[in-house]
Amino acid sequence: MGSAQIDAPDVLDLFASPYRPGAIAPVKDPNEDPGRGRLSTLLASTYGTTEREVAGRLRHVTLMGSGVSVHRKIAGALGRVATTLERLSLREPELTQYFKKLGGGFAWRKIAGTGRLSAHSYGIAIYIDTSYSDYWRWQGDSPVWRNRVPRAIVNAFEQHGFIWGGRWYHFDTMHFEYRPELLDEHCQSRNPRVRKTSGRQCQPESALASPASSTPASASLESPRSVAASGFDASGTAASDASDASGSDVPSGELSIAPASAHGTPPPEPPVLELVPPALLSWAPPAAVGFS
């Protein structure tokens, strides 16, 4: 991705550099940064527009014995990552060392060296133990890709809708971020502006809806249907990826917003999230290292 596609992307720019799960290999193309570009308006409409608003929607998730705070809409997905990792650690106990001291979850801040809000500001990114991290800015003007995170850990996150910063030329290997739209099988073509895969153009679910559909763009990041269809969960469900106004998990599909029917029936309104509890008005975020 070019600098303009990262600093001020449009929806299609998000897919200019396809995210490719699978084998881990050095990233040599300076434009190979799938997921580093973020559409801030889409993230804000989905997760919250202010620090206090996002802080009122956090959930605590235990990951291999260590706790982290993330947005409630991704807590279910991260919980499934935790379950997958717990099972893996029975065979590979050495994996636990990468989670002894998590680098952080939610933290309202800007990305180091930029004016852009980090994905951590929306509660959709976590850092594993920074002792095993490699970060491109630590290498000066000519970064050389390197990594110490095992593929088993990367696979566990990707299986449930998280992308990994180790697949970037501007690498940040402790960084995992909930971006299920980038793992959709239809978004693997090299140039989504002109090429189609399986007869469907690469795009976030409903983000590029036709005029006949009034589905909001935010459905792309929270729809249980889109996550299950992409195969992120072996069970085919994503029930706890989204929450109702009380903050509790809801059955799969209740927050899926359907397009207008052939008879012109409008879709239901998206759920209204609660106001920030008064107790959180003086809330302050935890200290966190500030990279991606």
C-alpha cells in the first residue's frame, strides 16, 4: 500500500494489498502492508467515536492466563482464539511464554510517528508479549523483515478473524487486529478495483452496497453472517462478536442487517448502543507501548 492508501484510504484502498494467511515468509515488497490502511469513519461508526464511548464498551478477556481489555464486539472472537490456543498449548506448552505479559489491548492513542488513531483506540487490537516482538521502526530507515512469533499462534488468530502485523513490510509482529473482512476468501485478488474472484468483487460486506440496499457500512465489521461465511470459526458461528444495548452477547444473526426486499421493505434500524456510564466519565486508559 502506498502512503496515500494508508493515510487517507477509501474503501477499495483497504484491499489494494490482499492479506494472505498461511505460511510465514519475509515480506520484501515495500507496498505489501495489508491492513495497515484503516477507514477511520467506518471504525468509528462501528466501535465508537470517542475515548469514553469506546471505554464504555470494553470487555475483559483472558488469553493464556493473561487479561486484556477489548471492545465487546470482538470479545467473542478473541475468546475463541484463547480456546484454540489453550488446546494447542497442551501439545506445545512453549506457546504460553508469548502471553506471559501482554503488551496491551485498548488504549486511545495515535500510531507512533503519525497523526492517525491506532486500532487499539477502538479496542480491536492486542499486543502479545513484547519480549518476542520485532518492529520496523526499531531498524531505522531500511527495515529488514524479521519474526519470532510461531506460525501456530498466527494461525490461531487468523482462524478467528484477526490479521497479523508480521505480514507487513512495515512489520509489527506483536500486533493482532480484528479485521475479518480482510480474511474473506473473495478479497484475495491482487487488484480488487478491476478483478473479481468467484464472481464477486472484493469489498467489505455491505460497505459498497448498491443504491437498492440501505445496509450501513458498519455491518461489515460486526455481522455474524459475514464472519461465519468467511470460515473464521470452525463451528460456523460468530454469536458473541456483536452485543446488544445491554452489552450481552446475542444469538448469531440478530445483528445482521438485511438489504431492502424486492417489495421495497426497508431494513431494520441498527441497534442503539447505550450511553457511557457515569462511573466511566473519569476513566483513564492503561499505559501501553505505542506502535501500530
